[in-house]
Amino acid sequence: MEEDGLEKRDILHLLEKKLEKDFSYDSGSILGSMCTEPLDFAKEIYLKYISKNLGDPGLFPGTAALEDELISEIGDLFGNKNIIGTFTTGGSEANLIAMRIARNLRSDIKNPEVVVPISAHISFDKAADLLNLRLRKVKLLENYEVDLNHLETLINKNTCAIVGVAGTTSLGLIDPIEDIGTIVEGKDIFFHIDAAFGGFVLPFLKRLGYQVPPWDFSINSVDSITADPHKMGLGIIPSGGYFVKDSSILQKTGFEIPYLAGGSFKHFHIVGTRPGASIIAFWVVLKYLGIKGFNEIVSKCMDKTKYLAQRISEIRGVKLAADPVMNVVGITTENGDSICELEKTLRNNNWMLGKFLDFNLIRVVIMPHVKRDHLSNFAIDLEKIVKKLKL
């Protein structure tokens, strides 16, 4: 740390030099990220209200009320307006909160277990480690769908929660949540849906006429949902969301904080200080875009997804791992060879993709920042590399 502060222009020059290696969303290289450039209006609002701290909501009652309003609006999208919830640092914190609630609601279980698909996000492994839970992982069928028969065999007296995924990290697929809900019905088991990616895609896909299976609070046995504004919600990075059907759960499992300047309150959070600005920004996004705006964004992403899927089908040596359900495309080798060398060569060509060794696939996420030209250039490179590697 310097003894005397530097001039602003010198700091900005220094900063630009240090960050010049970073990729940008508009570069065309970032094809594997589930985040995207936030809406410009959201960034403007975020900066304006950056000092608001919802870790002490009594000091910012207007912002706290706006969060409740936003949760109700999202509940309407998710099949039940009368929910409670909160905004988090992202899907990982939201899933951690859900697993803590599930464990604490069943304090009678000495060795609690959670049943999750093998395709579930890594945040559930983190939650298991932090909360001393045992994960029982459900196998997938050849088409990457959850094996319901295997799922049923994993449920026992120690099961405190079951997780379904609406938009898997690897392929954007939707678990058979309605069928899992039927299995869970009548059992004292918390049923959580990880829709970190799908939450702000699926409601709009349905409105666009796509076949979307039930996945949300319209299913009676669904207890809570994770959905991230910083993915397809075009919200500030980071921002996640956690939504709960039964409001009494906050009183049963929430943390009590009595010493805050704004007064005592209960909350679900792992963190203390919590930005209000990202929540205000997401409220603005919903008001600004509306249903029609989101429909248009999702529709464009799906059009580009279909384009890429078609291009993949034209390249000998690789194939689609599964037919895309959302704006996520998985690519694997036709002969079953490892995708590692393919992914490495693509990365050396500045294509930033997701790699899933367990499923032997590379992932492209067609986010709003991804242009058709980017996908065309990627497909041309992919075809050349596949030929060079003799896949």
C-alpha cells in the first residue's frame, strides 16, 4: 500500500493494464457461462443505490418492502403468489439455505440424508460437507433423465430432503419433478427445486408455446425453489433467489439478530451484510422488460440454440449429447472418445466452454450476449478441430 494515494488517472491506467487479460461477454469467446452482461438500466440503478444494506432491513424499510413485492411477483411466475423468500449471493447460497432448512425441520433424524440426482449442482456437495449431510445420488438413464426407480430405492427413514433440478448445469434438462412430487407426497420430506438457471427461462418458454413440464409451486409437494437473477434474469452479478411456500418455516428455522441498529428481525441467510442495490436493480429489470421483454429475450436465445444444434448435427465426429430443452447445448463425440483433447484445443482457440467429465461433454450456454456470428465462428472452428483430431 502506497504511503501517499495515487492520482485517479494513474490508478485507472494501472487498473486497465491489470485487467486487460479478462474476457468480456461481448468478445464472442464466452460460450460456457450461465452469467451474462446485466441490463444497462440495472447497472445504472445498482450504482445509484449501492449503499443500501438489507442485512439491517429496519434501516431500509422501503427497500425491504420492495424485496417483498418482488418476491410476490416472482411467486406469480412460479405458480404461487403467496410465498416468502429472499435474495442471496447466488444459487449456491440459496441451495445451502434450502438444505439447512430441510435438516433442521427434521431434527429427529440423527444421520440426515438428501437424495439428489447425479446431475445436481456442486453446491449440494458443498452443503453436505458444511451441514454434515449424506448425499444419496440418483443415477441417470441413457438420455440423462433421472432414474425414478433408483430414486425410490434411495429414500429411507433418514431422508430429510429430495432435490429436483429445473435446468441441469450440464445440459439444461428438467427432472421429472411432477413424478418426484408424487413419490414425495404424504412423506415428511422437504422437496426443493434447483431452478437457478431455469427459473427465469421456463415461465417464458411456456408463454412462447414450448412444451414445459410442471416444475414449480403448482406442484403441491414442492416446498422451495432456487432461481438466480444473475443468469437469465439479466440481474447484477452476483444475485440469487430463494423462495419458500410455507411462511412458518422462517419462524421455525430463521436466525434471530437482536442487536442491529434497525431492530431485531429473522432471516434465512448465511451472510450478514446483504446488498439492497442488486434487489432494487432486479425489481427495475422486471418492471422495464415485463413479460413481453423476457419473452423476446428467451425467444432469441432459443432461435440461436436451434441454429447451433443444427450446425452440430452437420459436423461428423461430434453430436448433441441431448436435444436442447432450454438455451443449453451439450456436445459429445460420436464414437465415445474423451472430449478432453477437443475441449483443450477449443480453449486454446479462445473458446471458453464448460467441460463435464462425468458425462463426457462440453457445454455451450446461449446467453443474451451470445450472437449468431459467435456461434457460426465457433462451429467453423469446431469442425476444423474435429477433423484435425480425427474424431
